[in-house]
Amino acid sequence: MAKDRIVVGITQGDTNGIGYEVIIKALSDARILDNCIIILYGSSRFFGIYRKFLPEIEQIATNVINSAEDARTKRINIINAVPESMAMEIGQPTTDGAKAAILALKAAVADAKRGAIDAIVTAPFNKHTVAEQGFGFPGHTEYLIHEFEREDGLMFLISENLRVGVVTNHLPISKVSAAINIDTILSKLRLMNDSLRRDFGFIKPKIAVMGLNPHAGDGGSLGTEEIDTIIPAIQLANKEGILAFGPYSPDGFFSTHMQSNFDAVLAMYHDQGLIPFKALAFDSGVNFTAGLPIVRTSPDHGTGYDIAGKNKAWSGPMQKAIFAAIDLSLNRRKYVEIHANPLEERRFEGPRREKTILPE
């Protein structure tokens, strides 16, 4: 394995969805294999089956390996994390499809924990079917935060010109207000600020914070969360040197393109952030989990059962997720190098002068 190259692990997602199709199509672009080492966690058998559905793609070099250390450049390295006995029912949510997604994810996380891979790109799974198999988490984001023993993490939707994070992730709307408090907002602002500096290279990032209620509470007449919770959190963040502003009303904020004045936006809940993000950047959007010791990205779409196995899935989001994983990993390396041996900060007191002794 070339030590200087970024090693990206890709998890297969739900066996019966469009995961393999978008992975194969994305990796048919030679630029990806030229810029990193790819390890696919899944099944070489399933890979071969889906490969036959894509006759327009030229031969792709694969390499079945037992360990990440055996991965080679210029080819798709496959670790068989899924037993041969598991069945595939293309286009259907099944028990085996969910189990396969979980096994692939666990294998990639295990390698990431021991430093064998730099980044994980997750193909989509079905949240309902994995929950039935005892997954125990609402989605990839929450699982990864738990596995890497982080107190918090940030669901961060990113594209070239727009970055939107959310305070609450996969939470029923009836529970959102109770889940939002000063400490939670402040934690997300810290994570977002740190990620913008470490992962994206901003020196003094500016963050816009959304309100929770219509018209950001309208001075308290439409709700008091802005006054009682969001504004105090912004003020505390400002005292820490975080350039957070708001709260803004989401409808007016995005409709007037105010997001272009900021480096990122913090929304209060899932749909408040993801609806405008997908409306403005669906073709280029990537889901990124900030706050983890490794980079994790995923395409911003679901399992696509209705088009699975029909050679209709577009691989653009998966390709962007892979390129984002490479770029973010390289940015982190640069950040570590730049800050490895910082100069000691000393106060300048001016030039020294010899004391002049005047004659008596």
C-alpha cells in the first residue's frame, strides 16, 4: 500500500438498493483510483452480479483482499465482509439486505479505528430494516459518533458553495423543541467552527444560525426559544471567538440568498436545513459527519429500490462523496502539518536599550 495516499473505505449499503450500481459507476472514473486507494467493504459476489447490469462500463480491475494492508493502487480492492450465504432480492427491503449493510459498516469502522483507512464513504441503507435487525441508531451519523466515542458530532451537508449543519438529526418534529438547549447549540457551533477551520481551511469562519419558530419567533410573539435559548448560545459562542450570527428566519434567509454571506449555516432541525440544501445543491450535495477522528461522507440520497438493478441510478452524488472524502482527508493532513510545531507566542516589548547614566 502506498503510504502517502489517502485510503478510502466504501461500505456497500443495502444489498438490494442502488449502492453497488452507483459505486461501480463512480469508480469507473479513473481519476478516483489515480488519487486514492479504494477498499470496498461488501461482497465480491454481489459486485460481480451488479457489474453485469452495466455493460457500457469498460473492464474494471478488482482485487479481493483479506486485510486493508493488502490493498493495491489502481484497482478496486474488495473485502468480503458479507457471508456468501446471504441472499439478494434486488429492489426489495429484506432482512439479509439490512444485515449485509450493518456487517459492511462494522468492518469498515473496525479498520478505521486501527488506522488502516483514512475515510469512510457510506452507501445508503434502509433505516427501518436495519432498526429491525437491532442496529440501535437512527442512522450512520449517530452510530459513528457512538463507535468513535465522541460526546457529539455534526451532520454537515456540504457542496461547493453551501454548507448546512443541523442541531438535531433524525428526530421526530414533536421532540425537536425539547431537544434544543443552550449547551447543545453551543456544542454544534464549536464542532462547525472547528470543522470549517480544520477540514475546509477557513481561518475565521462566519456562521449563520437559524431560528426555530416562524420569523425567528417575531420578538417572542411566535415562540420564545430564540430569546431563551438560541440568542444566549450565540452570545456564548461569540465570547469564545466563534463568529456566529443570528438567529435568522429560514424562509427569508434562503429566499434572499443570504447564505452567500456566510461560510456555513446552522439549522435547528433536520428538514429546516436539508430542504433548502437539497433544493439548492441536490446534484452536488454530500453528507459529511464533522467531529469524528476520521472523515465520513455519503451521497445525499436513499436506497432507490424502485430503480435498483435497472441501470438508471446516477452516480454523481457517490462520486462527489468520494472526492469530498479525499479532499477533506488531505485538508486534515495539511492542518496537522501546519499546526504541528507552532511558534511560541511571545509579547513584543520593543528593543532593549542600555540604561543611560547621567553625570551628577
